[in-house]
Amino acid sequence: MRTIFLLTLFISANLLGADSKTAKAAKHAPSKAAERKAPEITLPSEAVEIAPYTYRYTDNQGKKWIYRKTPFGVVRSEDRPVSAQDVQKAQDQTARLVESTTAVEDGDSVRFERVLPFGKTQWTRKKSELNEMERAVWNLLLEKRAAAEKNSTSRVATKD
């Protein structure tokens, strides 16, 4: 038993010593990331501000760019038109959100509830301050309520 303990202690000491040697070697060797530094992006003087901290610019080749000022520097991305497929994906995603959200009237406000992968989330918003998605959920609920009332009144009329 004593030999196993000493053998384990000897092996772990060797492993720890090897780790410190490789760490020292890595400290003194220049890193490849430092050697390949990306060129810094600057905001062209002809860029036109289209929103706060967001600029549009067309270069000499006619390529359109969007520049954004961030806390980490200027970021550039190509300005591409939105395709019909992207629009359809956004509409499908909004439709799924609307279907998965429930709403309950609470006086002059509406309480929304949605089940997410990590649990249920709830929020309350005044009716006058609803955003586009919340308004769609609220209108869908009102339509369902009106359809249910219409069906219940037609059933009562047929029973008489």
C-alpha cells in the first residue's frame, strides 16, 4: 500500500513539473496571434450617419458598407439587401412567438406569458404601450374570444 502511495506521489510530481516547464516555454515564445494582428478599421470621412453610432458608406468599387461604433472599436459589415427568404424566416419566427405566447387582460394592461427552454417568463405591459409582437398576441386572443362567444351564442340559439 505504501509503495502505491509513493508511486502515485512520484508520478503526480513529475506531471506537475512537466506542466511548469511547458508553461515557461510558452511564456518566452512569441504568440502567433500577436504576429498576425488584424488591420485596424477606421470610419471613412465620407460615411453618412444613418442612426446613432451607425454609418453607411459606398467605396470606390461600388460596394456598400455599414460601419458601427462599438466600445471595442469600429466594426464594418457589408450592406446587403434583405432577401425574400430572410423576410419569410423572420415572419415564421414571429408567428411561432405569437403562437407560443398567451395573454390575460388585467385592467388597463395585459399580462403575457411564454414558456422558454429554461422556464416560464411573464411580463406586463399597458395596452397603449404594446409593441408589434405583443399587439399581435393580444389581437389573436381577442379574435379567439370573439369566435368562442359567437359559437356559444349559436349553440344556445339552436337548443331553444
